[in-house]
Amino acid sequence: MTCIAAVAVDGGGMSLVSTTGMRQPLYGSDDTAQLMERLQFTVGEGPCVDASASGSPVLVPDLDEPGSGVRQRWPVFLAEATKADIRAVFAFPVRIGAISLGAIDLYRRSPGPLLREELADVLTTVDTIAAALLDGEDTVDIGLDRDRLSSMAIHRAAGMVMEQLGTNIENALMRLRARAYSEGVPINDLADAVIIGEKRFQEERP
């Protein structure tokens, strides 16, 4: 991602939030960043979770600082982050107005805050990412390609299927995948058809 190169951090990642609130890890610059994204997705706590929920940046320059409050807010995340040698995290919500698209987080193996200029660079890049995601651009200069962006459309479609069937998001995703397989079409194409109203789901009658 462009914002990783622009600031003095060791790596970073991004997760999306579907229209139903389901979180999806999307990108990790390295093994540690990918671990960080998967961990937050699994345990439901961490900087990305707080940033996307609050709509505000979450800046923790030292995870070991007792006054940071992370021991109470992120007990599981903190334990795993310590094992991975993560000492500082900075998370930023990806939003367009009231629309929450997800969050980006950066990590550092040594403690220390972002400089004012670095913070400004990250915020500018985050705004660019938000606009690109909302416009549905296939590629942008942030390390995200068509396949990664398509996961957002899949979860948006799953949210619509969930409403159509009156079910939960897990079953909706399963039904979406099953129909794509039975019809012999890529799931991305089926998701696009659901979003524009060409395809609908209904309960199967006995």
C-alpha cells in the first residue's frame, strides 16, 4: 500500500466491512500484517475493529504503555501482537460520509508515534482508497487488485441474499457460492448480477 511506503512503519493491512457489518480481511503487506488482519477478523477486537466502529483513527504508539487501555480493550489481540513483535499500531477508518467501508492499520516493531506529516500522508491515502472502493475501480495504486476488491461485492451481494431469504450472513454466503457452482458461473459475476437486480434468491419449495 502507498501509505506504508510514505511513513516509517514496518507493514500494514486492510479489512473491509460488508453492508451487513461482516468483516473481511483484504490485504496484508507481509506475514505479520496478514496475521494481524486474520486475528482481528477471528476475535473481533483490535485497532481496525475500533477504528471502523468509531469512525475515528486509533493511534497506539506503544502497546506496552499501561495508560493506553489496550489491555482491557484488546486482551487477545495484545497477547498475539506481542508474540509477533508488534509494538505500535495505527488504524484509520475507510469511510465516505456515513458509509463505513472498512479500515486500514499499520504496525511498527518499535514504539513511537507517527509524525504530523506522516499522519497527513496516511489520511490523504485513506481518502483515495475510500473513493476508489466506492467507485468500484478495478485497480488503484494502493496494492489492491481486481480479485481483492471483488470480495467487497461478494459480501454486499450476500447481504442482499440474506434479506431476500430472511437468513443469516453465513447461510447467505453459502447459498451464493452453491448457486454460482450449480450455474457454472464465477461467484464475482453472480454477485454483480444480484447487486444490480438481475438475480434474486428465494426459498426452495418442497
